[in-house]
Amino acid sequence: MLRGLMMDTPLNVSAALEYGAEMHPDGAIVSATIEGGTHRTTYAETLPRVARLAHALKALGVKEGDRVATLAWNGYRHFELYYAVGGIGAVCHTINPRLFPEQLVYIVNHAKDRVLFFDINLAPLIAKMRAHWPKDMIYVAMCDKAHLPAGEGLEGIHAYEDLLAGQPTAYAWPKIDENAGVSLCYTSGTTGEPKGALYSQRSVMLHALFTLTAGMESLKTGRTVLPVVPLFHVNAWGLPYTAPIVGLNLIMPGVKLDGPNLYDLLENENVFSSWGVPTVWMGLLQEIQKRGRKPSMLGEVIIGGSAAPRAMIEAFETMDIGVIHGWGMTEMSPVGTLGVLATKDRGKPLQERIDLKGRQGRRMFGVELKIVDEGGHRLPHDGEASGELFVRGPGIISGYYENADASARAFDADGWFGTGDVAKITPDGYLIIVDRTKDLVKSGGEWISSIDVENAAMAHPGIAACAVIGVPHPKWQERPLMIAVKAAGADPKPEEVMATLEKAIAKWQLPDDIVFVEQLPLTATGKISKLTLRKQFADHPLPDAE
Ligand code: AMP
């Protein structure tokens, strides 16, 4: 090898905020705070606070590689933690407050967190969980002294602002090995124990740069972006790292993510783009319908985490709000594909473009995709063949954190990571997620894509949300059952929904029954929990099964 003669400068997260503070000093971070009211700051003002926090962490005894946990919503202090913890070479372990208590016990103990920062509305959770977590863990409430929560189980807790007070406003950010861990996120663990994805300084920086190459309108300098996707879930799709690099204004929505609150924030803060899972957009679309107009500046929404129904994409696109439908996983940092249309497709008629946007997008630079059959042989990217999707790239885990068993199962012989998704890929590179392997319905030896059936049902205006699961059937092994929520003020009859479905899918794919419920169970990350539905409807009698 003839070695290149270039500087071996590590990719470190501290560089992103330093750059933002210098080159985009007025870039805003606006937060709907837990204490109430709105907090406004800039990248230039944030850097000295992050330096103070870094000194404070050192004073608490945090060393390189130590895990510092957060249980917090989207807000400026959470953003500061990303950079202070990563900046000193420690690991920011973001935890989803909506996880079940037993998962919270497992995750904190498994990660061996040394310090835990939490938002004050989560104080009751801390008081309840504390006895189950490491005895010597240090707790910091993300507030000033006046708001410090007190009571049983909350003794000896520090106030964030007290820790910062008096600390120096500059920090000589060390050059850290770029392969050092920087943040840790556990999968929500729908099957078995949660598994940790430990991102490195290098991987989060590369992932941030890769997302920038996709050409999304949202990521242009000066744009105002509201991440509904939480900072506690896979680094909010990388936004905290991309934002200071390109100089985005970040609107942090805090804890109130319902349609009306979201609408008001989007309107009042002139938001151009917002990122989140489909369930969030249902609420916003209902609010838009109620008010009769869209938030004035909203020009793009990024939808990922679950399949975006065609009807949802159509609703946004016909309001002139561009939809970018993305796909990814916790194990992928998380973005794998983004629905920025290929150049040749941009001039197509609206309905065709909406069809294309219903696909999960095209691979981002830095992510390789392959689909394989059950024997592990590669399948063609012809838009017809479907198989398990495997991925490879510098933003994808090489193993789970301290979990040799799960790591051993996750990769094929060539080191590709198995996603557990079944997919097709078109010759021009569009990914079509058929289903999760475990969500496919197996009927008489044929597979039915629950996503296809759900998508077709969402075209009925009387359906607000729905999920399709397989239930045992004596003859066909499994048959699809649809569980649906009616749209406000609508009262669709099952036959009417079936009639809509018949237009889009084959007869044998039609659900055997449609059950209406008030609401669908959600996972901790806001996706519809099919696991819960499968348990709930395990004994559901299908009309023709007797
Ligand atoms: P998580 O690691 O919790 O983010 O979940 C990752 C999984 O969510 C993927 O493996 C997919 O099954 C699913 N997923 C994410 N984005 C999409 C999408 N756009 N369409 C369909 N499924 C998706």
C-alpha cells in the first residue's frame, strides 16, 4: 500500500458545534420548556454553556468511555448534553421515558450508567425507579434550583444550572479517537431484551454528512426544522449533529406533541420542515383539516419509522408540502434510505410522484443494500423479487453493546447486518419495504404484506389509522385481521372499507374481518404495536373460520 499523506485528524462531534458557533452563530435553538414558556438561544450562546457542562461532568468524576444517561424530551439542555458528554469522550446514553419499567431497569443496569440527567416532569418516574438502579448513580434534574423536584426518592439530586454556575466558559476539546463510543441507544426490544447500538464519534459524524448529501430541502442552511422525532431515539435521526454544521434553526417541541400544540409551534416559529413517525402526522393532518389551512411556512415533512400510508403522502403533497419518506433502524444510526426522487422522476405528474414517494426512498450515500432469499443468495434488484434486506456501511453497527449472543445472530458470513425487513428494490434504486419478517401474514403458503393492506385501507376517508395482523386459521394457517380507528365524525361500515380494499389488493389478501377500536396501542417510539395487538386479538374468531 502506498499510504496517503494526509492529516490523521479524527472526526469528533465537538467540531460540529464549534463550527456552528463560529459559522452560524445566530442559528437558533428554540425550546418549548417543561417549566412552561419558550426558551431561545443560539449556537454561539450554546457553546460556552456546553463548555461549562463539560467542566461540570469532569467535576462529577465522569471519565472517557463512561455512560451518562438522559431521560428527557427535545429541549436545549438535552442538546447541550449531546455535545458536552461527547465532547469529553464519554457516551451519551439516551433513554426513552416511555419504555416499560422492566426495560428501564434492564437498560440502565446493562449500560452501567454513572450519571443520569432527567427532565423534571419525569421526577415521579425517577423516584419509582431509583431503587432498581445502581446505588452510586448521580442524578441531575434538568432545571434551575427553583424548579428542583423534591420528595421521597428524590434526595440528593443536583440542579443542572447549579452545576454549570461558576464553571469556565471555554473548554479545550480533546482530540478523541474517532472510533470511541459517543452515544448509546437501545432498541425498543419488542422481542427479548433491548439491545444497545453504540455509535462512535466517527459514525455519527459520517452519518450526519451522509444525510446532507441526499439533497433534502430541509437540510439547507438557514432552514427552520422541528424534530418531533425525539432526541432519545437514535439521535433524532442525526439532526443534532447536522443542524450546527449547516446552520439550521432547531425548534425543540418539548413534551406536547399533539396536533393542536404541534400546529401552533409550526405556525408561530415559521417552521419549514418537521420530522417524525406517521402517527404524529395523523394528529397534525386532523388539526390542519379543522383549521382549514396548513401552517404557513411548512414546506417539507420527513416521515419514517413506519410505512407512510399513500393517503397521508397525498394529503401533504396536495397542500404543497413535500414528503420525504425514509427508512432506517436504530442499528443504522438510523437513516438508510430517503425519498428524494431520482432526477428523472421529478417532472412526473403529481399522482405518479405520490406513488413513488410511497416507496421507502433510495439508499443514502454510505449505505449498501442487498436482498437475499432464504438460502442467503442475492436476489435481483428488479422491483419484483422480495427477500430479507441486509445492509452494510460505516453508520451501521458491527455488533450489539455487550451482547455477544445477539451480535452472533445479526450478521451474515460476509458481515452484512440482517434488518429483519422483507423488501424489494427497483432497478432505479427505490426500496419497497414489504413488511417486517414477523408481521407478514402467512395464508395458505402465500405471504400477505400487512403494509399493503393497511395502505389500501387508509385510502378510505373514514379510516384514521389501522393495523393488519395475522390470526390463526384452521384451514389457511393465518388470515389477516384489520383493527382500525374511525376518523373523527365518520362511521364507515366494514363493507365500505372492504370495497375500497378490493380496488387495490387481490381478493385473497382481503382481511377476514375488520374490528373498530377507539385507539391503537403504540410502542415507546410511537409506532403501532402489533405485538400488543397480536396478544389482544389472539383468540379473535374470524367469521368463516368455524
Ligand atoms: P427502530 O429501530 O425502532 O427505528 O425500528 C426499525 C424498523 O422500523 C425497521 O426495521 C422497519 O421495520 C421499520 N421502519 C422504519 N421506517 C420504515 C418505513 N419508512 N416503512 C416501513 N417500515 C419502516
